Amino acid sequence: MEFDVMTRATTWDHVSVLARRVEAAGFSGMLFTEGHQVPWMNIAAAALAAPSLHFSTGIALAFPRSPMITAEIAWELAQNTRGRFRLGLGSQVKAHITKRYASTFDKPAPQMKDYVQAVKACLSAFRREGPLQHDGPYYKLSLLTEQWTPSRHEHEDVKVDISAVGPIMVRVAGEVADGVHVHPMHSMHYIKNRLLPGLAEGAARAGRDVAMIDKIIPVIVAAGNTPEERTMPIREAKTTLAFYGATPNYAFQFDDLGYHGLRDQLRDCLKSGDTARSDALITEDILDQFAVVARWDDVADRMIERYKGIASRLVIYLASHWREVDPKTLERWGEVARAVRQAG
């Protein structure tokens, strides 16, 4: 298993410093989310600062961009990182796509399937495997002259991943994606009983080998050697789970585990700003289902126990503030990273 840091885009100076620290600590790479900034320039800055790291988007928004633009960006990043880049795409929610980006949002799963196939058609044309031709329900591409085709390079096998939570999108990942970005709010029950069977079903539909689909899994971790040290990270973990758990798209996992009605209670807390009650609703049992809470010396073993044989890449969620983390804490994370990577 590889072991990455998740972060948000920031200034080029900050991301360069963070990348060098992450590289020196022993991590595999960096995964960039797309929020208030696009990730592309930060990835370029980080790659120049720390050339041994692997870079990915987890995720970049698909629907506001032409598949051709996305493919061109991925092609360029793959070339300049010497193959240490993979493209992760996500759908976002309808309100953001239509009202913030003024773009089309229809049925997200079939639209994402068509989008990924369109991106892959572009990449195939860049490799000169044939003329550009994609005639899907959402995206139609048929014009790419040699003058406008990107130059070939030595790192043309660009992986295209998608984020997936619900059963339809998970099946789409199995059909067309090279990897799946698992949501940070996940239990092992979800992974074993929903994610993996859904990927297998999608792969079977397309005649693909499900074992070839990488699983990229962000993990919520609350580490500390004493209860006092774990207080703040546990609070952050509970806040994260309460936020996601209040959303219908993710909260079915509570029902799967027998916590019926918890989503509605968390939604009420979110609306009223009652963080004390939402913290209380995320009990120790629930926290153990969705997060790793452990002493520093036990974190790597706990992660290996949970994810070995399943995850291709583990990602620490969420590390946008890591440029300010003290060296001792970063070194502890580096020890975890090295142990996880050595476990294979």
C-alpha cells in the first residue's frame, strides 16, 4: 500500500514547502482536492519541489470542464511528473455544478460514465491509436487534427479514477475507471458489503478484471499517546463524521450498521449549530467504525489490519494545515507512512 497526504490547493510557496516536508518524511505522495482553487498549478509547484512524490487529484471536478481540456491537463502533468500523476474525477452536487459553474448536471452516474469514456477517447487519440471519435449521450468528440494533438511522451498510460459512494456510481467505477476514490466517511462493513461487490458487478458488465481497479482510500485518524493528546483529533473526527453523516448521500451507512435515525438527528444539529449534541451522537462505537483512534505506535498496525489486501493507496484525511505541523508530529506520521508502505 502507498501512503499519501490529502491537501487543498494553497499558494505555490506553501505547497512547495509542504511537498518537501512530505517527501522527506517518507510519504508516497500528495492528493489534491478541488475547492476554492483548481489543483493543477499546485501539483506543478509541488512536483518541482519534490520530484519523487506521486500526485493525484481526489477529486477534480469533471462536469464543468470539457473532457478534452481535462485530458490535455492530465497528459501534461503525466509527462512532467514522469508518470507520477493520476487523474481523479468527481461529480460534485447539482447546485454547485449548475449555479456555481453554470454547467450541465443531469443523471450523475451515466454522465460520469460518458465523461470518463470521453476523456479516455482523448487520451487514446493523443497516443495516436486512432482518430478521435466519441459519440456518447452527453459528450461528442470527433475533431482533432495533428496540429492540435499534444506531443507524445514516455508516460502515456494516464490512470483515470472516479469518486463513488452510492451503488450506481460504484458500478460505473467498476465499468470504466482505473481506480475508485472511496469517501472518507466509510466503515469496513461498507467497503466489504457494498463497495467491493459493486465494483465487481460493474467490472463483470464490462468484461474487466476487478482486481485491476485501484482502491484509493482516505482515512480519518485520531492519533495520540494519551487521552489528552487524542482529545482534539477525536473532536475533529466527530465533526467530520457529523457533517457528512447529516447528508443523505452518505448516511445510509448508519442504517447499515443499525444506527437508524442518526442522520436526521445530525441534520437537526447541523441546522441549529448544536455541535455539543452532534459530538455526543457520534459515540465511541460509531467513531471506531469510521475512524482509526489509536496511540501513535499502533496507528500503522491498525491501518494495515483494516486495509491490507484492499487499498492500493491510503490517504490521510485532511491535511491542508500540515505546512504548520511541528516536525515531531510530522516525523510520527512519517513513521506510520513508512510502516504502511513496507507492509505491502
